[in-house]
Amino acid sequence: MASRVLMPKGSDTMTEGKVLKWLKTEGDSVSSGDALVEIETDKVDMEVESMASGILRKVMVKEGETVPVGQLLGVIGGAEEDISSIISGDGGAAPRKPEAAEAEKKPAPVVPFAPPAAGISAAPEAPEAEPSAPSGRILASPLARRLAREAGLDLSVIRGSGPGGRIIRRDVESAATAGPVRMPRVMPSPEGPEFRDEPLSAMRKTIAQRLAQSLGPVPHFYLTVEVDMRKTKELRESVNKINRELRLSFNDIIVKACAAALTRHPEVNASFTGESIRFHNRIHIGIAVAIEGGGLITPVIRNCDRKTLQQVSAESDELISRARNRKLKPEEYAGGTFSVSNLGMMGIEEFSAVINPPEGAILAVGSVVEKPVVENGQVTVGHRCRMTLSCDHRVVDGATGATFLATLRQILENPVALLF
């Protein structure tokens, strides 16, 4: 029986998706589990796998088009099967409501297309041979194209080692290591146009909406403290020297210290629901990660207070790496109760971060700076870091935020307890 292919809902905040590339064309045979189409959500790019077998009879949405969740993308059916009722019944329009769409009588059952359990396809390179490509088209797997795009590599100068000369993942990784010719950046001519408009990506649209939702209705106030990071610096250097496989960062220690401070100040581990203040019984800390090419995503370390510093470091590295490659699972960037945004590695000494709703607070971390400080009446070289807590005044009062910061500073100035 014919099946409809619908735009899936890849995350709680997703309302629309963009078709980046069809991995099958009309007339191709499709088996259950095949990667069918690559889409861009508000958080990640993902390959959607087929849940049915048959022939891709009709593609309803072209590459580059953005459509609402639930929109008809295509139809799979038998070679001689009549699919006109499905096409005319949907007409490519998004359903008014999911409930209403379920209530309607459908001429054929819906077999939804959803991302694999991980939320993002990690399927291996397709082994099928592609003997030749249409004129002007470079043979490359979808994963290779994405990796090349993220690395700024020009596919036309990469030699493919796959079937039929197809460029696959290892070719792109080898080219990135070897440092090949990159895509040229053309500087605008003085005689050219005065500006260039670039359409918003799905991620950038979501960021714009959420920032407006945060800074508009959420009453922010800010508290800044300067922390002596000398002992934290010594702890980091000692641990990394003892265990060369563990690359402990300042951010790892700060995240773990925040979790420890939140156990003593649960009123900061809270959010505003509109009708009540929700005090969370578990501590899930989000780490703000910038995406190359624009965008921001916040992977979450769950139950951070129950994990060792080494576990926090390893999990943080893994999440940040996959976040930058847009390969996070939906459950890995949702459900945070507190966030940390660190721009210290970029030389920023102090800044204020915008709260990630519905969380009640976010900590902005600046760089660790060498500066002259007075200790016991003597001028010495200190290692100081300025941290700013942004608070939702509906949830956190000034004194509450101040005592949390005092505890955080105390932990970071005596961090050895974080090892146990």
C-alpha cells in the first residue's frame, strides 16, 4: 500500500524543516531503513530513514524549500499503484492540526519517516556504485558533502576513492588533514552591490525567536564576581600531568563546580512556568556551544552533580564535538535546568549571557587573566576570572543569586573537593 512521507518533528521547538537533499530520486527503489532525504531542523542536519519499502513515486517538496512539520514530502508505493488520491488529498499543504489529520479518513495508511533512534542518521557510506554523474555534478555521499561544507573544502579538488570515483567521508577527512585548496572567499567589488541578503537558517530563526522570548518577557538582572583561579589552575595542570589521556579544561571544572553549588542552592536550579516556580530535583547543566558558520546550541550534561570530574570532562568533550558537527540527539540538547556560557578561550574577560528559557539562570564565564593583586599586603601575580550570573527575577532574587555566586567562588578557590 502507498505511504506518505511527512516532514518529521525533530525537536520540541521545531515547527518547520528545510529539505537539503533528496538521497533518492523519483523512480528509485526504497527499502525500509534506507536514508531517504536530508533535512535541516532548528538544531541539526539529519538524514531521515525510510520506514517502508517500495518505489519513490513522487517528490512533493524540492531541495532548498522550507515547509512546516507534517507537510507531505513525497509518496512511496508500488510501480502500478494509483497514488493520485494521496497527492490530491494533501496537495503538499500542511495539516491544520495533527489531531485533525489523524481523524481524517485516509485512502492509505501513513508510514511516518522519522530519524533513527539517535535522532541523526549515522548510516555508513552507501556502497552502491555510481558509474557516472550528470554533467557538472560531483559524485559525493551526503555525509562527505556535509563534512566538506563544515570544513570549507571545495569538493572539486578532492579525489574520490569510493565506487565510480565517489567522494566519501575518508576522502574529506584526508583532504582536511592535508590542507587542500579551500573554497575561495570573493571580496565584494567597490562597484558591486552595497549589501547581500542571506536567508535565515532554521537554527538562526529559532535563536532569534528564543532571544526575543527571553529578553522581552524575562526580567533579567546581573551579578558579577571575580574569582581567584590559582588553585583551579594548579588542579587542572596536576590532573592533566598525571593522566595524559584526560585533557581537563577550566570549563569542565567550572561546570562541575556549578553542579556542586546548585546542590547547596536548589532555589537557583529552578524555572518559571507561568503559574508556579518549578524546583528541579535533578541538575542538568547546559553548555553553550557556537556552531561554525553561525548558530548556537546547548548540549546538556545530565545529573551533573552525580558524575565525577573526569566523567564530566569526557562527556563534555563528546557532546561539544558532536554539537559542532550537528550530530546531537534531540534529548541531548533539551531539558537543561541551568546553563554555562564560556567565552574565556576567545579572550573575552567579561560579558552577560541571555537566559535560555525556561531556565532561571545562566553563568557567563570570562577568561582567566594574569593580573597584579594584593595578598597579605604584598603585590603578587594573580590568576583571576570574572563570572556574571544572569538571573530571572521572577525565580531568583538578588540575595539568592549572590549567595550562589559566593558558594561557587568558594568551591573554585578550593577545588580539590571536586575530585572526590
